[in-house]
Amino acid sequence: ARPPSRPPSPPAAADGKRPGYIGIYSPEARKRRLAAFHAKRKRRVWTKKVKYDVRKNFADSRMRVKGRFVKKEDEELLRDLASCV
């Protein structure tokens, strides 16, 4: 999709700046763009969503050391050590 075409811009001053403009946008155009940005920002979703419950359940059931998963072989050794202490 092509972006909407902009209306023709007013003539630039001698220094290259157009009076009343902020960057390349007129005050009205800037207000419209900022309103769209703020509306989009309000719609953002910041909560985590679990895509696959099976993977989450498997990860929750695995043993971890300092947040990292432990190999199955090492997991048995660690359980034996924990039961001795």
C-alpha cells in the first residue's frame, strides 16, 4: 500500500524553513500524526501470552539451577545429593 500523498507545501523561506512548520509537518499534520501515535500506544499489549501450553508445562516441570535447565542425567545426581543432605 502506498502512503497517502501530501498536499503541496508552501514556499520555503530564504533560510530553508517554512514558517509555522515543525520539521516537514504543518502544525495540523503534526497533531494528526501525534494523535494516531498516542492511540496506537494505548492499544499496545504488555502482558505475556503463552503460545503453547505444552511447552510451558514441560519447562515448569524441569529442574533448574540458577535459572538454567539441567540435563536429565545431572538432574538425577542433583536429586540424589539433595536427598542425602
